[in-house]
Amino acid sequence: MNYELLNTNESEDTGPDSLEDLVKALAEARRDLEVSKVVAETHKTTLEQGAAFKELQIQNDRVRADQGKASLLLVQVKQAALQQYELIGEKQMRGCTAGEYKTLEYDEAEAIAWAIEHKHKKLLNLNKTAFKKAAGGLELEFVNEEKEIRVKVYKDLSIFLEAE
């Protein structure tokens, strides 16, 4: 049905834009909405029962399984690379690299107080990156330096597939 907004400026209840006309139009719109919902639900049910939808569900299950397998293998690769790095100090390995990274832990209030005391205006808003660069070379008693070994696995591992 073609719906047009009715002009509600007429004050009479019997005119073409009367309350009765508006109610009738609303009733028709609601009826058409219900019919549309039933048709949409029928299409959805038909689609869900169809072979293409079932194949999509199977493929989505495969994707989830493959994601789980890849995530588990990534953890295993990182653990193996970490062990190799710790045993022989090898940084460059096939498919990944390992290295030692410095991390700094500190109290922000003490860092701001230090920046004020030493007139480091750039650090007053405590740009954490800038502060860590500055504090990394200084031996500040409120900054604890910790070393962490991280493994980075290359995104492109296609070289390992060429041998297949």
C-alpha cells in the first residue's frame, strides 16, 4: 500500500485528513507490517533449511576451529622460540624473532614531582612515552626497570607452505 502522510491541519473529523482517516491508515500500515514480518520469517526459515545456509554454517564452524588451532599454535611457537632463545641466545629464528625489552614501572605522582623539580616542561603532562625515554637512561630510585623477553612471529609465513 502506498502511504502518504495525511494533512492534519483540517479541524473537522469528517474531512479527508480526519482522525478516522489517520486511524484507518495506521490500521492498514500495521496490517501490512504483520504481513511483511510473516513473509520475512518464511524466507528466513526457507533459507535456514536450504543447503547453502547449512554449508555456510559448516564453513563458519571450520573458521572457528581453524582460528582456535592457529591461536593455540601461535602460543606454542612463541613458547618454543622463547625456550630456544633462553637456551642458546638465538634472536633470529625461522618464522620469528626474540629479543629482550626493557619495561619501566613507576609511580606517576613521583614522576611528575621529579619532572617539576628538574624543570622538564615536556614531561609535566606525563607523556608516558617521553618520560620512559628520559627515565630509561637515568637511575631514578622510584623507577624500577624490568626486562622482558618477547617473541614476534612473522605475519607472512608463506615460505613454509612452498615446500608442500
